[in-house]
Amino acid sequence: MTRLILASQSPARTKLLTEAGIEHEVLVSDVDEDAVQERYGVTDPHDTALLLARAKAEAVASLPEAEGALVLGCDSVFEFDGESHGKPYTVDVARQRMLRMSGNSGVLHTGHWLVDCRDTDDDGGSGATLGSVASAEVHFMEMQLAEIDAYIATGEPLHCAGSFTIDGLGGAFIRKVDGDPHAVVGLSVSTLRSLLAQAHVSITEFWQDLPDSAIPGEL
């Protein structure tokens, strides 16, 4: 059976794959994102997302545990007013960003990088190492300072690219999304399908039976 490894510690990404019925393992890389960006000097948000996704995928692909598997690395960067915004980490940074974002819009870029670690002779591996970026424009509602402070107090936005989520409490402040909504969560399933196809693998190989609780019922 072909194995898929997600090279990310993001709970949102693994939850998204699980809910999409895609069987996978999680193996976290120890990539120093700041060091990678400093080394390559990348400043464009789109390219930064792809560079970091590649660094994570290749780091995990080099581990013995990845032998015979397909490794997917992902990274998200929020572009606002031409600037790149990763995780804010601190309350002050998150507050400043959200005050600027209130009533405005920005673009969330999610980089994907796939490395085929299967043996090209025995396991039908393609030797592929390829990537793609999925982007979506996010439009925010007007936010009151009290709402922003209450949101930051939950801790949710401090470790999210751009200081917000769409699949959590932050969804209350998002008016609409133009583009792939999964890209805003941090992993585009349709992009994954495309990358797998280029490695001569069908995404259906990873489909697993969903628990009854995850199967939509009739209205």
C-alpha cells in the first residue's frame, strides 16, 4: 500500500486530510523557517510559501521513516499590502495586524511540495519532487477592538499565518473567500490531487472509510 506522509505539525492540515478521507501519517520536520528564508533571500509571499513547503518536505523525505512513501510539505504565508505575514506569535503583533486587516482583504498563499521516496525500480516510484501554490483572497469584516482582543486572548491567532483561521473562531470575522477555501485552512486537497497525478498516483489510493459521524446525513 502506498503511504502518504504529511510533513507538518498543523492540527488543521491533518484534520482536513482526515475529514477528506485521505489516509496519512504525520512526521514533523525540524526546519528553521527563518534560516531558510535568510539563506535564499526570498521576499515574495508566493515564493516564500513554496520554498518553505519544499524545505519541510525534503527534510522529512531524508529521514529513514520516509522510505517508500510520498511526502507532502505545506506552508502558508499571508500577503497583505504587499507584505508577507507568517505567524505573529505575540499579542501586540497580532493586534496590530488585525486592526489593519479589519474591513480589508489579503491573499493567503499555501505552498505544497511533494517528494516521491518510493524506489523507482521495485516500488514504482516516479522520482518526482515538485510543488505548487494555491492562493485565495480573504475578505475581512469590520472588527471591533474588543472583539480583536477577545479573539487574541483565546490564543488561536498567535500561531496561524496572518493571525487568523477560517475553520475556527476566526471564521466569524471572514466575510468571503475568493479562491480555494482549503488553501486558507493550509492544504488544498485539489492541489494535492494534481501533484499526486504528476507522480503517477491517484488520490483514490489513499481514500479510507469515513466514520459514521463524518458522513453527511439527509436534511
